[in-house]
Amino acid sequence: MHEAGPVADASVRVARVSDAPAVGLVQAVVWREAYAGVLPDEVVEQFDPRPFTNAWRASLGDAPSPDHLLLVACAGEQVVGFAAVGPSPDPDGAEAAELLVLGVHPDARRQGHGSRLLNAAVDTARGRGAGMLTAWVLADADETRGFLTSAGLEADGAHRERVVSEEGRTAREVRLSATVVDAEEHAGDLTADGVGATVDEGSERA
């Protein structure tokens, strides 16, 4: 991985099936970090890259719907982060897209990858006709919430208990949301009412 600082050859692109192992590795690392202290150590240790890799390989080969998309952040040719966008399954989410997951490897943070992924997710949602972007995050994930709220997403009062282990353990999640305004009509004014183009990358976890 790379040292913190500017990355000249950084990009975001649509994921390919061959990216599944790299995405699975990043997700395993990010989830171990995110759930440490939330779940017992023996549960956190079960977050292995292989199941994530297999799941992403299957999804990339046969997406759940045409509106599901996996994006990857690259430093050169190396995949260092990912974000998935899809239709919101929430009862009040008919006109919303959901940021299903966003994660950047710890060694590649504070280099703009999270911001680029989030901006690409917003563009994807807007391009699919969504008027709102939502994201479910762990209630105790202060850094993750800080990253997303600095970009314009805010807690909207919705919450849920998510099953996070085979033993049925749950973790409380809260929902953040933001309107997805048109970039051309609101250039330079994507702050409180929408997702901004520049954020403070205090954290870029899923």
C-alpha cells in the first residue's frame, strides 16, 4: 500500500470480475477494523477475504439488478477501495439510491480515494434518476459518520438492528441521507442540501 499523501495516478472505475479478490481483501480489513469493539473478537476474526471475494465475484458476474454497481478506487493499477450503489430497499426509498458499502484500505486513506468514491456514487445515483442517496452506518462508527456528514449526508431518524454473525448477533445502524442535486444546476453549492464534492477524509470505512 501507499504512504499517506497525494496520489498522482489515482482513479475510480467500474469494477470487473477480476477485481473481486482485491475488493474482498479490502472489505475484510475494513470490517475487522469497523467491528472491533462492537462484536466479540472471535466474531471479528471470522471476517475473512474469501467469502467476500466469492460474493463479489458472483455479484459482478450476475448483478442483482441493472441499477446495482460496484466502483473501485485505484492507486495506479492497485485496487485500494470500493463502493457499491443500488436501489434502496427501504419502505420510504422508492426514489432513493443506497450507498450499500464504502471502504478504503487503512494504508491508502487520506489520499482522496474516499472522496472520489463518494462523488462517483453520487453521480451514479443521479444518473439512475434517484433524488436521494442513503447510507446505513454503525451507530457507534463516529469516524465513518463524520466522513459522510462532512459530505452532506445527515441522520434522518431511521435505525435498525443488523444481523452481523452466523450466531445471530446484531449491531445497531442508523441511516444517513442527502438529496442528490444536479451538479450543473448547483455547481459550487453542494453543501447542506446535497453531497459535496470535497470532504474531510477523517475516515473512509465501510
